[in-house]
Amino acid sequence: MSNLYRRDPRAQWIARNRLHPLHVPEGQLVQRGPTGLLRKNVHTIGFIGPNGLKRIDRSGAADSFEQLNRQSAQGSNSAAQEEVVLPLHKVANPDFYILVVVDGVSGRLSSHDRDTLGLAHKLATHEAHIENGVLAENNAAFDKGIEGNEVRTGAGASAGERTGAVVAVFFDAITEERLDITGIDRLVNFEGNEYQHYNPEQRCADLYKLVNQLNPKHVLFPDSIHGGADLGRRLAAKLNTTVASNVWKVNNNQIVCRGSAGKTDITRAITNIMLVLEECSEPVSDTRHECLALERPLEQSLNQLPNINTQYLPNQEPSPVLEQTPDQIVESISQQKITDLGNVSVNPNDINLAEAGFILSGGNGITDWDQFHHAAAILGATEGASRVAVDDGFMPRERQVGATGTWVTAKVYIAVGISGAIQHMQGIAQCEKVIAVNSDASCDMVKRADLSAIGDSQEILAALLTLVTEQKGEPKSDLNTDLKGDKNNQSTSTSDTSGQNPHQATPIHMLEALHA
Amino acid sequence: MRKQTHSASTEINKNTEGLHNNVVKMVNTASKESVNVTVLVSVGEHPLSKRPRRAEQDARAIEIGLNLPGTQLHVMHAGAADNVQTNTVLKDYLGMGLPEIQVLNIPQEADNLTALTSNFTDSNPDIILTGIRAENGESSGMLPYVLSEQLGMALVPSITEILSVDKKAGFAELLQALPRGQRRKVRVKLPFVATVDMAAKAPRQSAFGAAMRGKITVVDAIATATTNNANTEWKITPAQPRPKRLKVVKAKTAADRFKAATAKAQGGAGKVIYNNQEAADAILKMLTDEKVL
């Protein structure tokens, strides 16, 4: 081969056309030009400054050469694959706190939690302009004889600019991986055995202490059935104030909340405790946060409060479990009027189809309906059906999934013998995972499904059932011998307040199914 | 099972006797009588026609009360008496088979909480059932919480069923509604306040004859003016539809924006398996991964 440079017109065209799908936006700093000469790509020189504008450092400093290399070193990585390092939002000495009590269902932040944190971040950063008089008024409800508030308002008046820190309160263990990008400046984690169960009174008492010590400007709860709505109202009742519930918009000092069970909008002044709806604000996405564990000064006397700011431990993992004195433990036990006896097993077919978490749905392709019902009982799935199956009389009308039936929200949806009419696909649009069992590989359901099994549905179901019964073989024999003991275990061990694994407690129905 | 809970609960009772002397005493003195259940009902509002109606959760609370054997059921409404609209709704409640509804006569602008609290400290109910939120007004859902705080009673939110009430031991077992149709069993000390979830058993129909036979008794209550005048500054408008959240594309360059706008849904094609046994394995794996089995 000769050393002659050969043009690749197509590659050149792609390189010129920034909208071409194969275009690599930040190519090599030095590239072959159309004539074969090496050309410097001036567009890649420089860097994007903090305000989003391109900056070229011509000072001749050590970095000024690196800024060329920085781009060229990235090579042909496309922009989408780059790991973007977000700027760090630091709050060293917060003037006030915004407390967010997240649901933290199974240790994770839901989108509702993230929205609430986003709103808290907005309140913490955008409220610099509000007059101090209003602030003092807002804080009045939390004063309760604590002098700390006075000190801080004084500091705010002198500084003029006030920044707040978002304090997130987690109960039970945290399994969320990246807490730093969710907008948490300070973290309080109540851990311990008692928090694995349903103990709203204990949680409320802890929050009460925390609020009295931090004296936060606002306390935000997600207004959700996962506990936020309950906890917020408990806390408000204990603090002898009231809440603004169903808040969906916050403009400076005004909030808009839904009243009359969703029929009216109430525009009112901002309150201390707010139960906010989903999508009340955008979640934090532009900044990283420190997410420092807040040393909870629970053992300290209240007059030490103004010193809280120096008590943060840098980059420490969730703070250790609060050590209680025996008196406090006795007190906390006697205060508990509610005892969690665990989740009870629910017949899957009693669950409303719209909120069922696991649905086995049958359609025209099913020949053996007895096997289908048997499979649903063994898997512990709620039964659904397509319109054809309902019209043919195999299933009742209230089991119909689709535009004319029920719109389902299941986590896992198994469609057996359903080809996937558009009305049916609308009905399952919100399902997370769809499994198709069908004899036709080209049907619409297979295109939608995350996993498709092509073949005779009867055989596939039979194979699945043998697998499941094999897998459950051991616990099943236990059940037969010691059903009572198992029940006791259940009452102590299942403490899932979330309903994330709704079909944990189905062995009884499995037994029924086996007898059928 | 039954016996075990008995013994366990009495033990706890002994342990906490010193601390909760007054509660235990109250339970003991009243133990010979039947369980006193009070249901607080409100005037509901139809979501579309805005007509007054039975509040759905309150009607469910009455249904729970009617289905509890061996109890004294009292139904109470706090509000302005001799109001035509209120009386029609109260008749609807009476039509469920109630002999009487008490109306605590409280003027519209007065605070009904103090009246309710003083009434309950006199009557000492074991169980107070309410709905979760009112169907009109602010509907903040605070009333049961404030009541429980002021009366020193436990509060159990969103229950669907009362499984058992053991007045001697001072405990009741309840079923609570959880998301995804799940239920949690809780044991709670008597007396308690509970809010009733929509997942509870649907209320029975209201019968005209029963409604005509039932009595509405007006009880005079001490009316105190509301302490917070903040409500006067509220602006109440019909609910606006909430704007849908837009998918914001944070792209620095035109190419990124173009790609985001024209990109097709990724990962449309799932895994397709033709072998029956492999398919069953894969399905089982997915089910266990999703923790539904």
C-alpha cells in the first residue's frame, strides 16, 4: 500500500454534519482535513465556563495547555457517555434548616421524595429575599421557649443573605446508592430494630425532639400513603400547629394546596409544616450536595443549641444509633400504644386490579382455563383477562384489562395468549415488566414485552408451575407441619410497610391451590 | 393463638400499670359495659355535582361500627343543627339502620374541636371512628389527630376492619390498608381514634323507612370562636388542572437537543425465547428478580 492519503467523503460529510447520528461531537483536536493535511479543530479548544459560555485560557498558565489536552484525551467518547461531574453545593454555616422527612420505602427515595427534596432545596436557596419579619412570624410556632431562634434571626439580619440547609430524615436503613445528587445537605438517620416495624408514635416523638432542637423553618413531608401524610399530621398535632396538606405549588410566601378532597385550590400563606403532592417541584438535578451526617444533639441541653453548626462530622456514614438511657426506653415503650403485628396474607384476587402488583392475564390463546386459575393461585398473582376472554365468558367483566376495562399499574404483568390489541396495550402502559407467553412471535405483545416465551402457552405454564413448586418444595413441607409457627414468624418478620413485595405472604393460597 | 394474645396483652398491661394508671383504671371500671364506639360523621360533597351527600369514608366507618358485635354505637355530627341540607344527609346516615344521630350544635364559624373534646371527655368512648379527610372545606385531615392528641388516645390511620376488641385486656386488633391492596395487622390500646380508609367494606344502602324512623337529637355545645383567623385571607378557587411535567432536556449543544427530540424509545425489543423449558426458567428468574414470588 502506498502512503497516499485517500479521502473518505462519507466520513467527512459525517464530520461536517453535526446532526448526523454517527457524528462524534468532540473529535480529535488534530484531524485530517479534506485535502489530507492535518488540521486543528478550533472548536474543541477551551472549556465551558461556570456560566455556560465557552472560555479559552490564554494566560499561558500551566492549565492553559491542559485545556487542549483535556478535550483531546477524551477522544471519541460521545457526549452522552461522559460522566458529568456536577458542581458541589456547600452550606457551611446554615442560617436555617428545612427539614424533609422522606418516606424512604425500603431505604430508597421515591420520585415523590425527590420532588419534596427539590422543593426543600428551592426553599433553602431562594428565600434570601424574604423579609426577616415574616421569617420570625413563621418561626413563632416552633419557638416554645427556645432562645436559639432569636440568635439566628439576628445573624440573618446582619448578614442580609441567608442560606439554608436541607436536612433529610430517614427512618430505618438506607439502601439508596447516590444520596449526594438528591439535594441532601445534612442527613439524619434513625436506625434500630424498632424502626423496621410500623411505629409511628416513636417516629413522631423522634421528630418532635429533632424539630425542637433544630428549630427548622419548614418541615416538609410527602403527602403519601407510605407514611408521610400520617407522620406530618401527627407531628403537627403534637406541636399544636396545623398543616397545609396537598400542597402543589409554592411561590415565595404563597402556597397553593388542594382542598375539598381535590375540588378546590386554596391559595394561602406559607406554613411551617407542609404535606406536598407529587410533582410539586422539579427534583434537584444540577448540583451535588454534601450529605453530611448531622450529629443529632439529642443528649444536649437546649441552651447549647446555637452551637449546632460546629457539630457536623465531615463525610461520615449514617450516624450511630442513638443510645438511650433505661428511663427513656421505658418511656418510649409505654408511649407506644400501637403494636405492629406484621402484614397479613391477602387473597390476590381480592386486590383491586388497578393497584395489584403482579397480574397474570389470560386471553384468547388459553385453552385450559383450569390450569390458568391454578397457575395464578400458585404464583400468587391477581387474575386479569383480555376483552376476548371476557366476551367469551371465561372471566368476569371486572377482570378485564385495557382501555374499556381497568388500567393496571402492576410491577410484573404476565400476558398469556394475548396478542395485544391497542386498547389492551393502553391498559398496561404503566406496567414495569411485561412477560408475554404467546404462540405468535410477531404479535404486538411480544414487541412490548421485556421477555417473551414463544410456544404453546399450556406447556410453558406447566413447565413454569413445576419449577415454582420445586423451588417452593421446602417451605411448603414446613407449612404443612407447622402452619401456626409460620404464622408467628410472619407476624414478627414481615414489616414491609411499603407493599413493595406484596406477595410475600401467600403460602396459604398456595396450599389451597395445591388442594384444588 | 387467641389465648396467647390474651396472656401477652395482660402482661403488658401489668407492666405499664404504674405508668398508665389512669388509662387502666378507666378500662377496668368500664369493662363490664359493652364497647362504646362513636362514629363522627360529616356532610360530604359529590365531586362533580357538589351536592351534599353521605361522606364516603364516614359511611364506611358506620358500616364498621354496625358490623362490630356487642358494641354500643353512637353516631355524632358536629355542626349547625336544623339546617335543611345537613338534615337530609343525616337522614341518609340514619337510613343505614341507626336509631339516632346526635348533633353537637355548633355555629358555622365556631371551633368544633373544643366542643368535641369536652363532649368526649364526658362520654369516654372506647373507639372513635372518623374518615381520613373531609370532602369539603380545607380537608386537611387534622381533626382525628388533634382529637387523639387532646384526649391522649392512640391514633391508627386508614383502617379497613376491626378484627377484635377485648375490653377487659384493653386492646383491639385492627387491619390497616397499605398500598397495592396489602393489609397490616396492628394491635392498639383502648381507647383509640381510627380513620377509615376507602378500602374498607362498602357501606350499605340507605333505606327510606329506616331514615324516617331514626331520630336526630340536638345537643347544645359550648361554642368558642375559632382562634386562627388565617382562613379569612385564603383565596379559594375551583381546582385548576395541574400542568403536566415537561421532559426537560438539558443539552448543551444543538446536536444533543436534536437527538433527544428525535430519539426513538430505547430497548424496545425484549428477549425472545423459543424453547419451553428455557422460557420457564427465564420467567421464573424474572419473577424472583422482581421479588413477586
